[in-house]
Amino acid sequence: MGRLGLAQQSFECALAISQATKDPHGIVFTLLDLGALTREAGHPKLAQQLLSQARDVSRTLGDRLTECQLALQIGDCLLAQGEHKAAENEMRAAKLIAQKFGARRLLAESDRGLAEIHLALGDFLAARDHAAWAAGEAEKMGAAPLLGTALRVLGTALAAGAPGDCDRGGPREVFDRAVEMLASSGAELELGRTFAAYADFEEKIGRREAAEKLRDRAFGIRRTAGLKTPDRDVVHTQEATLQ
């Protein structure tokens, strides 16, 4: 729902209970959630530290699928810090584990992550291919939040110049479908990212009024989450931080 402050309170309480009861599984899963929240709040380096602690504990348990989830999250943290090669290594490691265990959702997540890395590197064709595959798998599983996220990346790749997808249409059709999926599943933070990416596309093609409306919706989600709204002049570069 994007209410990060309340989520943080719950996760910290859960971590205290898990530590008091010496429950390693509880510690790992709570650190995983806290790491994701911390990254969403704009602190990827701190999030990476939390997730690395979780991975150390997870490895003592031999839980490979949880290791896979942690690699995905760490990869996202590294990507947010501009460490593209390290991020790719984490995503590919996650993909290998997911393939070994037949974890389709985690496999789709890893391709979504690889798509975002290629997008950041300017390889829009590779980004399109990874995102399209992730979207197709998410659609088969009925995983609406994952589908919406993959479509957001796909739409961004198409908007940046990747050849179109004859089945899904152009950037506007893909973004519209992403918004539909994310709104229906209540994935507010990802919906905000999609509005922001959609706004960039509309502005790029000269539809400034449409871009402004989309950006306002993205800002509204950030405010509800307890995130600072960046100045409109630096909206594309400033990281979110907790109030």
C-alpha cells in the first residue's frame, strides 16, 4: 500500500521478536523485508547491508530459494547505486538458482531485474527482450504486480527506442496495461514508478499536459508513502528519502 512508516514499525517489531526467540528464519525474512523497505525509501547502500546480513544467516540454513530472493534484492540495491556489473552478477546468480529449482516467479523476477540493468546501460533491445519474457511468464502465472512491473520496464524500453511489440502495442498501450495491473493489485509504489516513467514518455513526445498529470499522480503516491517529493526540476535524478 506504500505506507512505509507503518511497515517499518511492524518489521522492526518482528525482528526484535525473532532475535529474542533466536528464530533464524524469522530474522532472515524480516531483514529481507526491511531491506526492501529501506531501498524503497532511497537508501540502497544501507538496504544492501541489511540484505547481506540476511544472506549470511540464510546460507547457514541452506535455504537456496531465500538466497535467490536476497540476490534479487541485492541486485536492485546495486543497480540503484549504479554498480551495474555487480548488479548483473547478482541477478544472474538468482536466475541460476530459480532455474535449478523451477521457481517460475523468481525466474521472471530475475529477468525483470536484468531488463532494468540493460535499460540503465542503454541496451534497449536486450531490456525489451528480458522484460517481455518476464511479462509473459507473469501473465501465465496471474501475478499482477510482477506483470505490471515488467510492463513498466518494457514500456520504458519501447519509449527509449526499442522496436515495438506487435502483440502488446507501443509504449502508451504497454504503460496503460501496467497501470491497470498495478492499480488492481494495490502495488502503489510500483504504480508511482510507472506513472513517472509514463510521464517521461509523454513529455518526450510533446504531450506536456498529460505528462504533468501523470507526474502529479506519482508525487501523490510518494507523499502517501511518507517519501519526500523531489523538486520538479530534478525529479529524474534525486533519490527519495524518508521524511
